[in-house]
Amino acid sequence: MLVSEALEALEGVQKAQASHQRGVVEVEYDPSKTDDEAMKRAIEGEGFTVTD
């Protein structure tokens, strides 16, 4: 599964766009339905590291 697909599978995430070249992910989400920790777990579950 792609990082964007893993994020979009979370409740509250409307759109996720990942750029592996730039090493960034842009996410549109409803903070009342998901949070940074849930998104971090989804990204790490795909084998990537999350940094601030």
C-alpha cells in the first residue's frame, strides 16, 4: 500500500499526497476525527520514518 493510501484509509482524512522525492506528505484532514499520532502510525506502518 502507498503512504497516501494508508493515510486516506484513516477516518477523517480527505486527501493525502506524498512526494517520495521531496520526502514530504501533504494531508487534508478533520482534526476532530484523527490526529498526528494516528497519521504517524499509518506512515510508519508502511516502513517510513516520520520527522518534524
